[in-house]
Amino acid sequence: MTEQAVDGVAVPYWETQDGILDRFSMLAEDVQLSTFNGAVKVYGTALGVTDFVISGDLKTTSCEWCINHVGVVYHRGRFMPDLPRHPGCPHFYDILRIGELPNAAP
């Protein structure tokens, strides 16, 4: 169903063609980043990565979760949150260390 713009009445941006295309673009970026982060966790673990760190730029508009988690180190085999955490979240897993855990028994 299409709506005609009426003089003096604003059409919500997200219902316009440009708004819909912007939403598709944001969804595609989130899916791409989610796939990347999943691959880093799976392949990194298979190749001996022991520590991962959440990386990405913080901005004045960053949410509280991102502010508190950028730079946090996660060890292989322990819970790692799924990234991105929210639409438009620019954070990703980076490899911090490859090899044995520091407290691993010989």
C-alpha cells in the first residue's frame, strides 16, 4: 500500500524509498559484521587463538554496553557475547594472543 504525501504533512523518513534502502543497508552491514565475528571465534579457536579482545571506535553516541566492553579480553572456551550488540554497532573481535594460556599445565 502506498501513501500519497499531503501538502503540509511530513512523511516519516523510514517509510520513504530512501529510508527503506537505508534500513536494508544497515541490516546488511550487521549481518556482514556478525558473520565476520562468528568466523573469527570459530576459526581462531581452531587455529589456537587463546585470547580475543573487543575492538572498534568509541564515539560520543556509543551506548553504555559498548563503552564498558571495548577492550575487554575474552579467553577461548569461555562465554563471548555475540557482536554486533545492536544495529549500527561497529565493534568486532580481534585476536590478542595465539598459543597456550599463561596458566596452562605442561
